[in-house]
Amino acid sequence: MKKVKFYTNLNQVEQLSQETKETLQPITDKYVFRANDYYLNLIDWEDPNDPIRKIIIPNINELNEYGDWDASDEAKNYVVPGCQHKYTTTALLVVSEVCGAYCRFCFRKRLFNNDVEEVQINPQPGIDYIREHPEINNVLLTGGDSLMLSTKRLENIISQLREIDHVKIIRLGSKLPVFNPMRIYEDEKLLEMFKKYSTPEKRIYLMAHVNHPREITEEARKAFEALHNAGVIVMNQTPILKGINDDPDVLAELLDKLSWAGVHPYYFFINRPVAGNYDFVLPLKDVYEIVEAAKAKTSGLGKRVRLAMSHKTGKIEILAIKDGKAYLKYHQAKYGNYGEFMVLDCPDDAAWFDDLIGYEEYVKETVEV
């Protein structure tokens, strides 16, 4: 297997000047840095605004006093250590405390600091909970990055879930298809494991995190093909990020390249208002217009993507923003109000559901599921 060199210290990145490293040191003191030589080689180091650079290299505005640690209130959804059960049929297992790529816009920045009690390396309590709840037919393995686990550890989790008859879908959230694709297509045991447990009746889905079309290299396509040949269905989701993919041409290229590679465009997300993410924030109105302009440039396959906010009350789909109004629908709902349609006043600078006029009506903290 091709050896990828990982970096956990900016001093290891030869392309950065000493002055830049010293300037960014306070950010890495607060928020970790993780990268590898394969991914860093995708950067055009002559371009200070290179989008791949912005994804992986710290920026000074991460210290801006903005946002919360847990913008979607995930802490309230834990039913046992390491397992969230927010939506009736879906459970989320935090199976890894490690991300190979630490994206600077990560909405779980809180997991990569000194206080990481939320991370539960042992998934057994969560698996036991899922076994006892037959309404759960869909389990997402996340973290961190689920493919940062060894194949042996990953198979131990997946094999147990496959013994639970009511679990029909297993999803793995991962950046590795574009961050370290060799980990996928060169690991025969991983692919054999996927073939064993991704069956015509019960599929394994990989939820890729491809943010920019330049990440889709020859190596990434080999990883996608290996996953397809192993019976895994590959989907993609990405936030819309200022300075990275906030351009209709870039997004249209991303939708096209994903579709051509057999990767299903799934979600475009609104970047969550998380501490350290100030540099990537865009108004909802702008994001909607960018996404619609991109969809106009791509095929029906690309147009399937949904624009959504992962809010503490549920996954809110943005149907339209026009004439100062936001037209929304609950695509998933913590309180059971699936499909509820909302029309709220949308100020031009609104960047999150809580910035919309009248959002409070839908925050039903006291309502039982």
C-alpha cells in the first residue's frame, strides 16, 4: 500500500513560510491541524486564495468570536455514550475520534480539543441501544472519520450491526475518498469486507465529503470505482463555503464530476454557525442563488441535490428565497413535524435559521417526540 505521510504540525509543511507558521500558531494551539502529503499536493501554493488551501490550512479568522461549539445541539441527542437518536428511524454512532483531514470549517470542532468527553471510542453501548430499538433501520457511523478506523475494528462494528435484522442501511461518513483515496482502493481486506456486508437487500452507503471539484483526482475516481465494485453506494454532501465553492461554475463542475463518477449528489448544506467558522459564512439568500445558478448548468442527476440546514429542530430544506421571504420545509424533524412548510421573513444578512424572523415558533424544546 502506498505510504501517505501525515502531518499534525504546521512546521512540517515546507511550503509555508516561517512567518506564516508563527502567525497561525495561536490557531493551531486552539484548533488542531491534520493533513497529509497527498492532499497538500493538490494546493496551488502560488495562489493565496487556493480553495484546497482554505479547506485544510488554518486561517486567522478562526479566532473570531463567532458561533457556538454545538450549533445543532447534538449534545441533547445522545441516548447512551457515543450514540445519538434524533430522528425516529436513524441512529448516529460516533466510532472514531480521529479525522485524517481536519477541515477548517468542521462543525464538530468541539471534538478536537482538550475536552472530548463526547467522543466514545467504544461503540458497544450504542450498538446495544440500536439492537433494543426496532424502529431504527438506518445507522450512520461517524466521528471523526469512520474510515480512519482499522479495517478490523470497522468490521467488528459492521458485523454486529448486520446481525440486527431491523438495521437495513449502514452509512459511513468519510472524507477519505478524496483525502486519502489509496486507503480505499489499495486495502483489499476493506473492499472484501464491504462486499460481504453490502448486499442487494441491505446496502452500505458511503457519505463522501467532497467540497471542490479539484479534489476529484484520478486517485479519487479509483477509490469511487473500488467502492462501487464492492457494492457500496456512494453519495456526496458538502456545505457551501465562502471562498471555497461559493461560485455557480465551481458547484456545477462539482455536480457534473460527481455524477460522471457515479457519486450521487445528496446535500448542499448551509455552513453551521460554529465557533471558528466565521471565514466561511454566507447569507442564506446568496447561497440559494448560487445553488440554483449551479443547478441550471448541470443535468437532472446533479439537480437532485437538496439545499438544507442541519438545525437542532431538524433538517430544514430551503425551497426558495425570494422577495425577502424564505420558503422552507422540514425534511427531517426532531419533533415529528416532517414536511411542515414554513414561510419566514429573511433579512438580507440572515445566515442561519435562527436569523429568520419568527423562527422561535418552531423551537419546541418542551415538545415530546
